[in-house]
Amino acid sequence: MVEIRESLFNDYSLFDMHLNNIAEIKVTTDINPDLYMAVLWEASKEKSTVIIDNKIICLFGVMQPNIVWLFFSKKVTELPLSFFKKSREVVRGIIKKYKNVEGMIYSENTFSLKWAKFIGWEIDPPVPCGKKGELFYKFHGKEE
């Protein structure tokens, strides 16, 4: 069963981030990934935790000006189909609430890119971004 709830700070301290997300942070900034998560916590006006079988699977949130971020845990390989179906509902809700949202996905993070395509985000061609100029895909959604 997929549970999505408002995040608790403890969720961040227990979160075991996937190596793809750590790599994404490292090509974006010089900030340590754990510290980066704390910065996201403080900057986010909304943050949520996805739990499956009592395991934290991902954390996501929305920062000003309506920037969406999401990080998967190392348990990402255990995701049931119900997670993906629920993700579509959640994304539609975020778009409805914020009207226009966007984010970036590191080009090497193929799982997150496939997830974003499945969810139905509009995805732009990759552009150089971050401290090393690595390629990132901008994804976005806008309420019609």
C-alpha cells in the first residue's frame, strides 16, 4: 500500500538517498547531499513523504517559485505499480494547486526521467545546468 503524507523532519534524517540523486546533487552544487536536503526542507512550502510497506521510498516538495523536487531512496527498485498510479494523482493535485510548476532532472538519472515521462510531465530538451554544466531536462506542468 502506498501512503503519501506530510513530511516530518525525522523522515529526512532516516532517508537513504539513491546514488543517482546523490550524483545529481554533486553535479549541481558543492553542498553536501545531507546538507542539501536540509536546505530543501527549509526552503519548501510543501513537502511530502511516500511510504510503502513502512519504508520511506521518496521525498518530494515544492519551493518558491513553484519548483518541484523529488528524491528516491535506495528502495526505489521495490516500487509497486500502485506507486506510479498514485504519483499521477499527486502530480495532478500539485499542478491544480500551484497552477504552473517545474523542476529539473539530471540527464544521467534515467529512472527519474522515465518516471517523469510516465507521470505525464512535459519534458524539454536537455540544457547545461549546475556547477559543471551537465545536461538537465526541465520538466513542467501547467493547469489548462
